[in-house]
Amino acid sequence: MPIAPDRVRHPEKASRPDNPIQRKPEWLRVKAPTSPEYAETRRLMRGLSLNTVCEEAACPNIGECWKKKHATFMILGAVCTRACAFCNVATGRPDLLDPHEPEKVADAVGQLGLEHVVVTSVDRDDLDDGGAAHFARTIRAIRAASPTTTIEILTPDFMRKKGAIETVVEARPDVFNHNLETVPRLYPGIRPGARYFTSLQLWARVKELDPAMFTKSGIMVGLGETKEEVFQVMDDLRAADVDFLTIGQYLAPTPKHAPVDRFVTPDEFASYAGMARGKGFLLVASSPLTRSSYHAGDDFRRLRAAREARLAGRAVPEALPAAE
């Protein structure tokens, strides 16, 4: 459930000076969510006491996705143990784990009729396994309730959590996603609790355990990175055999968050997509409104088709833009 109004959402940011919120360009403006399907999806999440990253991260695509009854579940509570400068998810002392959450997620997947589901989480550095067993239970609960639904997970980095990656891979999600978020030079200010090379090691370990498992990562642009740094991130991800890359525009959730350095144009996003395809990714989604789980079901079908084409020696088809 969303954070209670009497709780401070970002205590670590309260003393920071405000950054001006820039007016969004035309290509980033979206309609307010008003559809009956949006309201129905919201009621379902409230009724099952489930969290979604769509709400907690203030995703601009929530109106479009929830109109289609596509929701991205956020497990392990609503409070994160880290304090990334870009993220709107609440930080502080984490919630107690809900032992029934995996079954609740599976129930919601069935009620929404999802063919493809994305499950993410807050960081839980306080847990011995970082929440890996809870991820595995959730995957298995969805499999039991909706055997034909494909499952994509978007996990933390499980830094210093021995055996966590193995636990999640053993549950056999269809896609193992973990976001780098930005270029390594910006990590100290944007992701102070994370380490760039820890994430790269995560994908290498996933592929070592299951070479056939699809892997995915995403970055934001507009935080002050250079094009050359973005190209280096692409090379690092390909060296880790990551299959799918998403690139989207960073938007500051509040004046206390990291400021937007600039708004990247749609033409620049198209250029990034072309470069990434040239570097060998099976699939690339690159647009101002691209987010990790945006159009994830359609993208998963394209991802499988791209692998089949490559294995058959055919040209890999170019992915459609994530925002059409």
C-alpha cells in the first residue's frame, strides 16, 4: 500500500535545497489517469494490500498501463533501505515481510488476466538474503496459479548476499532484469548505496547459472552523462551478455531529488537505439517515456522472436519504439 501520510517519505532528502522542476517538453507530457480500468486496477491493489512500482515510483505511464490492467508489482514492502537520489520510493526502516504476499500477487495476476507480469522490489539490505527467497516464492506462486503467464523479475543487486542470485535463478523466471540506472561516474551521487561492477557481476552469474535465461537492464539519461559514457555502459552490458537494454528519460519526482540535467530529444533516443542494436543487443527500447516494465509483455514476445531469428541465422528484426 502507498506510504501513510504521517510518514516522512524521504527523510534523508529533507534538508537538501530544492532544485527547480523544469517544464517538460511536449514529447514528455501524458494525460492524467482517469479510465474506469485504472480505477478498477487501483481498487484491486488496495483490496489485496499490494504495492506497485507504478504508484510508488510515480511512473508517468501509469494511466496508459493501468487502463490495460498492466501493473508492476513491488514486493518486500514499500520502504527501501537505500536512498538513491533519483527514486521516489520511500526510504527508512523497512516493513515486516508479509508472508502471504506471494499468494496475493499470484491472485492479482489471475484477476488481471496477465499474460506477462513484472515483479520488482525495494532494496532490503536488512535481510540475510536480500529478499531472494521471497522473490522465489512469488515466482512459484504465480506459476502455480497462472501456468501460462511469463514472469519477469526486476531485482536489487543482492550486494554481499551470498547465494541470493542462485535462489532466484533456481525459481526460473523468464526474464532476469536488474537496472544499472546510470553511468559509473554518477554512482556516488545518484546511487550511493550501489556499486556498478556488483551489478555487472550479477548478470555474469545469472548467465553462468542459466545461459538460456533472458537478461535485461535499463538506464536513465538526462542526469549529466555523456554519450561516450552511455556507449561504454552498452559495451559493459554486452560483455556481461545482457540481452535487452531499455533507455528512458530521467524525471525528477520532487525538488529534493537529483535535478534533470537536460531533456534528451526523441532523435537522440533513436540514435542510442541504433548504436545499441549495432553492439549486439537482442532488443532495445529507447524513448523518452521508456521504463523497465513499459510494454514489457510485447517486448518479451519480440525478445523471444529475436533470439529465434539469431539462432536460425536470420537478421534480428528491429524493435518498435517503446512509446508509440
